[in-house]
Amino acid sequence: MQIDSTTTTTASGTALKKLGEDYTSFLKLLTAQIQNQDPLQPIDSTAFVSQLAQLTQVEQTVATNTNLENIYASLSASTAMSDVQLIGRDVVLPTDTIELIDGEAAFEYTVDADAGLVKAVIKAEDGTVVRELTGLKGMAGGEVHEVVWDGLDDKGLPVPDDVFTIDMEVETTEGVAVSATVYAASRVEELSFETGIPTLILRNGKTASSGSVVSIR
């Protein structure tokens, strides 16, 4: 397993190379001016000392950046190892996707304000409405509401197991729209490093970062 830190390493290396070139140019300029100075009017060394101090400060900054990059790489490796342990586990995270497995699907939701109308609209992949679950709870204040779909469509017929999207339609008693967040579980099947950042590949076909996971089952 390898963590891709090419971008940050290249940036630090480029800065260090440029600093070395600046040092070389500075020393050449200093040598040339000393060799060609008027003995009766020697060059004031104050300016050179000041420039040398500035170059030293830049060198220290580059060194600090390099240390930070090394720390970042170490933390990324540690995070990646933690994410590997999620493979094969069910994780709960914010999503608009639910999975019907063995004729049953479960999800949770929260609403941002007390609502008088809460409806979950379950849709197939092509956007066709499969089932509308009405009369759901609308209490806010951090309350988490659990819903279990029995796998039947609006006609009472069983729906084949598949992945579905879910839209929440939530309004106050005055008809004002309220935001809602859906949480559902999916199994982690793979961990990808394609983008240089550990990414969870889920059974439902979605991707997510481990930072979005709210619980592990």
C-alpha cells in the first residue's frame, strides 16, 4: 500500500532547489562586488548581511514545510490503515441511496425544524416512483427517526431487491419546506487510492470518505 504524496513533495523539493540557486547567485554576486570594489570606498556590508538573513529565514521556512509534509504523509498513512479495517463492514452515512435486501430496506432521517408533513419518496434508478411512505414523524431537535420499508410498491406488490434513491418531502404545518438528512447503511467493498486520498467503495455503487461515516455496524 502506498500513499501518494507526490504533489506536496514536489512543491517542497522545488522550493529547496530554487533556494539553492538563490544562494549560489548571491555568493557569486557578493564575490564579484568584493573583487571590484573601490578600496577607498568599500562596500557597505549591511545590505549583504540583511539579504543573507532573509535567505536563512526562507531556508527555515522550507524546512518547516518539509516537516509538515512528512507529518501529513504519516497521518495519511495512519488514516489509510484505519480505513482498511472498514472493508467488509457496514457503515452508516448521509446518503440518498437505500438498498432493498431480502425484501427489506431501512433508513434513518432527521429534520431541521418541526414538520407537519413528512413523506419519503422511493424511486427506481430510472426515476420511477416505487413507493411513497407518508405520515412519518416530523420532530426536530436532533431526533433521529427510523423507517423500515417492507419492499412493497404502492400497489402492494413485492419489489425485486435493488438499489433505490430516496427523496424526503418535508413541510411545516404552514407549508414551509424543511430540510431533511437521510442516513442509510451500505457495506464497504473496497478502498481506493486512485485520487491519492483513501476513498471507500460501497456496495450501493457510491463512494465516500471515512470522515462522512457516522457509525459502523
